[in-house]
Amino acid sequence: MKKIKTAKGRKASSTRWIERQLNDPYVTRAQKDGYRSRAAYKLLEMDEKYKFLKAGMSVVDLGAAPGGWCQVALQKGCKHVVAIDLLPVDELVGMTFMQQDFMDEDAPQKLKDALGGKADVVMSDMAHNTTGHKYTDHLKIMALVEAGYDFACEILKQDGAFLAKTFQGGAESDLLARIKIDFKTVRHIKPPASRADSSEKYLLATGFRKQQNDS
């Protein structure tokens, strides 16, 4: 196991993070395979099991930086990926990127305009910076999940899919109840690439039931 010394001015927590990255087999694999982040393997593992990404699909990626999930979607043959993040994402052929906060009032409409139609999949790896206060962090994360879900319901095609990062016990019961009405199948998943000491899970909802009054 690789160990590093704590440099002057560097917090011990930062040192632990660097050590974890150096010793993480998924980080090593990502560098070898040309993926921009280890998170690419989370999406690969989930799609390998549930097959929700297919050639020719249109996909929206919320919280896309540094672009690992976009790479996977394009690799799977998705024809157009529209992505958004506060941080920059280097260009990829087939991806349209917007550097903006998804929670900005005008962001959802900009994404719809960039897509130019309905989406087959809306996927979200968005997460707030943690405060260390478990309840506060949970509320912030669930606000992102709910915002992403509301957007997905506006833009998804019939039988489309919604994938979102959640934490702790997964989606709140009232939101989960809504999702179970709007989608045929709902799962909570912890892919192998998700670190064992992390409380993150992913919610995958498939088989979107498009409402009759939707355009």
C-alpha cells in the first residue's frame, strides 16, 4: 500500500484522500482504459446488469464533470449526450456541454433546447459538497435528486429511464412513491465500483409512463 507524507499546509484528510486514490484499483483502471474518472465503472457496471443505455439514444447527464459518464454513454452508441456541470468538461464528439448550475432557473430549458427533443435517459451523478452534518447533507442531496427527477418527467420519452445518485437509505418515501407511479420498475443499486465505505447508492427507474397530457 502506497503511503505519502502530509505536506506542510496540507490537511490530514487531504493526505488520506490522495493515499486512497493512489491505492484505488478503479483509479488505476480508469487511467489505463482512458476514462476521465473511476465513476465511469459505476455506470458501466449498472448498465451491464440492467441494459438501459442503447445505441441511438439521446441522453442528458446532470453533474457530468469530468465526463466519465458521457464517455460511457457515447461508447455505448448513444447518438447525442447533453451534459451540464458547474465545473468544465473537455469536449467529446457527440456531447453538448453547458457549464452552469443545474439548479439555476434557466438551466432546464437550456438543456431541453440543446437536446432538441425528448430524452431516452436522464442520468444524474450530482452531489452537494458535504457539511459533515448528516441531516443537512441528506436534505441537500435529496433536493438535487428531486430537481433532477422533476426535469426527467418533463423530458423523458415513453419507457425512458432515470438514474440518480442518492445516499443513506435511498430516495425519500414520498418521492419514491411518486417514482413508483411514474415508472414501471424502481431499483436501489450499489455498484461494485462504489466504495464500500461510502453511503452512496443509485436509484434506477425504468419504463417511464408518459402521461396522456404530455406533449
